[in-house]
Amino acid sequence: MNPNELPAEATSQTERVVLKLREMLLRGQFRPGERLAELSLVPMLNASRTPVRLALERLSHQGLLEAQPNGGFRVREFTVAEIGDAIEVRGVLEGTAARFAAERLTQTDELAELRRSYLSIKEMAPQDLDHFVRYLDENERFHRELWKLAKSPMLMRTLEAVVALPFAEPGALVFGGADDPEGAHAYSRTIAIEHHRAIVEAIERREGSRAESLAREHSRMARRNLDQALRHRELFDQVPGASLIALTDRS
């Protein structure tokens, strides 16, 4: 059954189960290669079989699980190269979104939410890691508003599928590991804010190629931060989704 054909209450329950199961996967509650079955997940997720089955199918479509020929699903394991590719693909797609936004902008009022999000991020002082969490929330809003401005449902669906993978979403690796985490956060935050400002400016000026280039460069921060995080394993292991990454020296 297609989730879109379900009653609103059932659809809401399915979405809740998808979010809960995805959180459990990214927090390492299941091992890579572990088999997941509907019946064992029903009591764990406090849901009936239909939303659990639909959630498993959704997460398989997103790439976090693999359907097994004999039934059930297996937790996927990702290589660093696969995560790097996902980040690169997200950058290409976000670059396209920024170009579309510049080319399809009809009036500057359409930029109000994107600009509001940028200014909110700019005003946030990186005083501590609690403020950092607020930054991540606002950063996600900025990126999703950018996607909306592209006015392309197909592009939006593709981006949603890509960012469902570990480390591929905009906020997953905004900042990498370092000996001085808060100092690294402040430095990367400054660069990210400048990228946001320039992207808004390029879209407002209808400079499609520049907007695309800026968005792609912005996404490359995540790849650099991934490489940095891998050099600081105690910090890397605390990042959601780290348990799904295959590392040759993982104990």
C-alpha cells in the first residue's frame, strides 16, 4: 500500500515510526549487517505492523536498510568513499537548487524566509554547545528554504533521499573534529555564515552560475570536516551515524 493512500492518522503514525527507527539506526542501536524484522520491531517501536513495514520500506528506499531476498531488512554499512560521494552528490544538487532559485526568482519578497534564516544564524553567538544545537536547527531551515526556492518537486525529492544517508544532511558535518572543538566550531561557523550571505546575494541578483558555485563550495566543507573528524576518532564516534561507517581500524 502506498503511504499516500493511507488515512491521515495512519500516515502520521508511519512518519513517527520512520523518524524513530532512523534515529535508532543513526545512534548505533543496531549493528551493521543486523537483520530487522517487523515482528521484533513492533513492540520496540510501540506501533502496529503496517506502519513498521512501511517504515522499513521507506528506510530501504532511502538507503539505510537493504531488503533481503528471503524477507526482512538488513542494516547497511557504508564506506568512507560512499559517504564522500553522498556529500558530493548533495553539493551538486544544492548547487542546482541555488541556480534554479536565482533563475526562477520572480520577486525579491520570495527571499524573505531565506534571508531571515541567514540573519538568525548570523546573530547566534557560539557561546557553548547548546547554542551550537540551535545553530544546527536554523542551518537546516536555511538549506530547506533554499531547496523550496528552486521550485522543483523532483529536485526536492532527490535531495530528501540523499540527505537521509548518514553524514549527507547539511548539518551532519558542518563542523569536524579537532583538538579544540569549540574553536573549530567558531571558525567553521564564520565561513558558513559568509557562504550563506553570498548565496542569498547571488540569488537576489539572479546570478545563477555564481549561486551554484557558492552552494557547491559550501557543501565541500562537510567533506573536509569528515576527513578532519576521522583523524579524531573519539569525536567521530560521537557523531550520529558513525557506527554505520566501515573503518579498517574500528575495534
